[in-house]
Amino acid sequence: MAYLKKFQPGEIVVVGYKCASSLARVTPAPILAGASFAVGGSLSILMSENRSMVKRHLQRVDPSLKGSALNRATQHAFQSYMRYYLETFRLPSLSHQQISAGHRVEGFEHIEHSAAQGKGTILALPHMGGWEWSGRWLIDQGFQLTAVVERLENTQLFEWFVDLRSRYGVNVIALDDNAGTAVARALRSNDVVSLLCDRDIPKDGKRTGVEVEFFGETTTVPAGPAFFALRTGAALLPMATFFTPEVDGHTIIVRPAIPVERQGSLRDDVSRITQLLMLEIENLIRRAPEQWHLFQPNWPSDPGFSRGNV
């Protein structure tokens, strides 16, 4: 305890992540799979507020989920999230062969076609399954991957995650006032830019995204994917990564490009294209809703939702 008193609370969190990462790199994958099952199951019991939110979101996706089936799906969501973290911790230390083993991709030709056009590629994806793993897979195929990520309140932890991702080849852009310029620059370089698109992160208490119908209720989601596609001519590709039952097993699904063309004002075009995108995202989430890692309020009717400009 005397040793821990030397650290601030935020530093203790970073130390915990570092220890978990070091342990994950030296632990055999089958044991880690069991750990994600056990620890995730425990978290689903301990984190009651998050568990209630996950249940709400699962029932949005599949209203038929009730009773024991809903409880099992909720537990699987926490286990899936734990698997995401443990796999991410290992990524810098894995070989090309280890990443490729058990990996299946549908629609990779859409990324190849976009890259051939030379205007950059926007991968719009939900917080689904092992998206970090698919990013490493793309890098191994010779693509330059740029990812826009949310800044964390814990600056040390944020910087540690930036370093972790940089070690397996990801160019990280922090979601701040300078992100737009950096994204445009990456697309001009014909990078693949990864943009999470299912959650509008409040800024100064306000949601600044575009209004859409998303699983039956109006909410806001990020305008960035549609905006940058319109501004740069980059292909806008919906994508999701799904865990499979095998150890280190993944399936990537890349959907055809969303039609991007000017028809009216920029604001109207961004709204229209974003709605088309979210229809694709809904269909991807429905394939495995228990792998959707959305534990926060996301709709105005959710308890704790910050309405902002909705």
C-alpha cells in the first residue's frame, strides 16, 4: 500500500493497463480466451449501470431478446469487450502469420478498388468485435492505416494507447480541433482512414453530429465519414470485424461503397449520406449484436443521455 501511495489515481490505472498488457503478451492465447470469458462475465455482474445500458441497446437491435436470452447476450457483450482489450494488448508482438491465421475477409476488393483510385479510403465502422485486429491485418497487407480516436480524460493512458497502436503501425489522430486537417492530409496521401461512426461523442456537453434514424429512434452520429467523403472523393466503405469462436478467429466484412455525390447543400448531403451509412451499420450490428461494445447512453430516451443539440 505504501508503494501505491506514490502514484496518483490516474497513474495507478496506467500501471494496471501496462501490467495487463505485459501479461497478455506472454500468456498463451487459449488461456487468454478463457480469461476474457471469466473476467468479462464477472464485470457483467459488477457493472450494473453499464449492464442495464447494454440490455437496452441489445433490445433495440433485437426486440425479441428477453429473459435468460437477454441475460446471456449481455454477458457475452462484456466478454467480447474483454476479448477486444486482451487481443489489442498482444498486437505489437504478433507475427504476420499469427495475425492471418483464422482470419477471413469478405469484400476486400472494395478496399483494393478504392486504393487504386488514389483518393484515400474511409472505413466507417461501429464499436464491434476486434476492430483493432483488422487494422493490424490491413497494415500487414501493405496499407497505411490512420485511425481517429477519442481523447481520454486520463492523458497518460491516452498516450500509452497511442504508443501501443503506433507500435503495430497505426497513425493515430486524436479527436480534437485539429483532427479534420489531419484526416484530410491522410486521405490526400491515399491512406485508409478508420472512423468509428456509431457514437456521437459530446464536446463541451453538446453533441455536434448529424441527426439520423438509428435503430428506430432519432439520435446524432458523427458527420465526419460523409463530410470527408464529399470533400475529398474518398470511397466511404461500411465495415465491421466480428469475433469467431476459434482462438484469435475473426471475420472482416467490408460493404460496397456508399454512393457519395452532391445533390444539394453540403449539410443536406451529409445528412442524406450519413443516413445511408447508418442503415448499413445497422445491418452489420444485427449480425452479432452481442459483440457491439456500446455501453454508454446513445439515444435521447436512454437514462443519462446528454441531449446537447438533439
